Amino acid sequence: MNLKALADTLGMSKTTVSRALNGYPEVSERTRERVLAAAAAAGYQANPAARTLAVGRSNVLGIIYPLLPADLGDPMFLDVVGGMSAALESAGLNLIIVPVSPANEMPTYRQLVRGRRVDGLVVSRTLVDDERIAWLSEAAFPFVAHGRTRLDRPYAWFDYDNAAGIELAVQALLQQGHRRIALLGSPLSLHFARQRRDSFTAALAAAGIAVDAHYLIESAIDRRSGYQAMQRLLAVAPRPTAVIVDNHLSGVGAVRALLDAGVAIGTEMSLIVWGGMADTLAGLDVTTVDQPDARGAGTRMAQMLLARLGGTPAAGLQELWQPRLVAGSTVGPAPT
């Protein structure tokens, strides 16, 4: 049965039946109940494509994501997505993740937006100069950025305070007497990595410590590259006495490299990792810069995206949450 047949059966217009099925407030509750009961009895199911054309909405929100092999096993990523999905489900919407290759990312944005496949998007892994955010802003398409970028117009974003988190880590190491401190970082094209690197160098400069270029390693974004980056640091003379890793996935690789090299973590070399490590290194109490409530962050981004769909200006949807330092056993006094 199609919409016209259902409307004829009920003796109503197609418009009234469509509005009742889609929850429009101008339809009375009595009419809505009658339409829903008739639809259920007849086994009627809406044609998604026709529904999109009729109401101008797909009720689908999306994330276009160049997935790394480790992402689907990353508990933090899954918590954020779980929070988004639950919040959108409760609002009667669906969340889709569209995995793409880096080369096909922008064409996919254009295809989904111009084809009206989704009503809004969450933009992840924001770049220092982000073509995706610039294009979505120019197209006036609803989105929320998970992270920030350089853009000369207001846009909706949610982020943790990257500068403050690294400042907490550096100060904790300075208080233990460390002066040879290294940063094992993500690619600097990523905005969070640039902010964390800038905060690291600024904190050391404020303490009167010149940054050794050998102690700054870029492009550690997963377990393998984190392992290899820590191996490079271990080969530097003199070795750093402490290392900050700016993301938890490469933190797993860095810890494994230290264990394989027989380095006593927290004694011979101190270590602080950005992000939760409990689910990936059972039994090792790593000192971390924690992003509290990852699931809550996902919920909040979903709420912000719904607000954008409802017409809330982007300038009023910018939220910065504070990280915290969680002490563990991997930080100790600088070795003499």
C-alpha cells in the first residue's frame, strides 16, 4: 500500500496523512492515532526517498570518516559515537558512519550534501586549515566540528582544551625535576596536534627550558607509529627523562616500546599519555591527561547538531570542556 491508497482508505488528503505519520505538531493527536493505527493494520511503510522529497528531511545525520585500522577497536572513539547514536535515536533520528579514503573525502561530502542524503554532519579530526569546514560553512549546511580549525567565520564546534591539558602534563613533570622532556605527537596538520605542540613549547619556554628538536617527534597517530617514535627517542643521546604522548593510540605503542627495551617506566623514564589507557593496557597504571565523559561528549555534540537543525546560530554553539590529569605510576622524580 502506498501513501495515496492509505489516504483514500482514511478519507483524508495525502498531506494530512503524511504530516500525521511524520509527527507534525499541527495534526491533532486523535487524527495521528487514527492514521498510525490504519498504517499498522495495512502494513504501510513509507518510501524513504519519497519521504525525503516530501518533507525535505532524511532524518539521518552522518560522520564521513577516513577510518584508520585502529579506530574500530578504539574504546574512546566508540564511546563518543555511542553517545551520539543514543541521543539521536531518542530524537527519532539515525546516525551513519561513512568510511572513505582520504582522497575521496571531499567528493563524498559534496555528494551527500547535494544529494540531500543527510540532514547534518559531524566533522571529525579537524585540520589546521580545514577545507571540509570551510565548504560546509559556505554551503550553509548544518554541522558540528569535533575539534577546531582556523576559519574567519563562526561555526559550531565541540572540543577539549588541548593547551590546558598539555600544560597540566608539563607542570607535573617539571615538579618532579624533569628538564629533558620529549613530546611524541600526531601529525601537525591536525588542529589538536598543533595546539598541543604549541602549548608544550610555550610551557617549557616559560620554565626557561630550550626545546631540543630531537625531543619533538611528529606523525605518531597509531600503535605502530607510536612504537617506532619511542624507539627513535630511546636512540637519542642524551635520552629524555620524560615523554608526553599526545594521543592514546600511539601511547599504547610507546609503552610497548619501553617495555620491550627494558626501560623502567616511572623510574628510568616518566610517561604521560593523552587519553584513557585502562582498556588497552590492563595492569599498567599510566598517568594520563583524561578527557572526561567521552560518551557525554558524543551526546553533547548530537544535541548541538540538533540545535543547528533547529535554527540555533553557530556562534552560540561552541563548547570547550576541560581535561584533567589523572595520576598513575608512570611519573616519578627525574633520575640523577
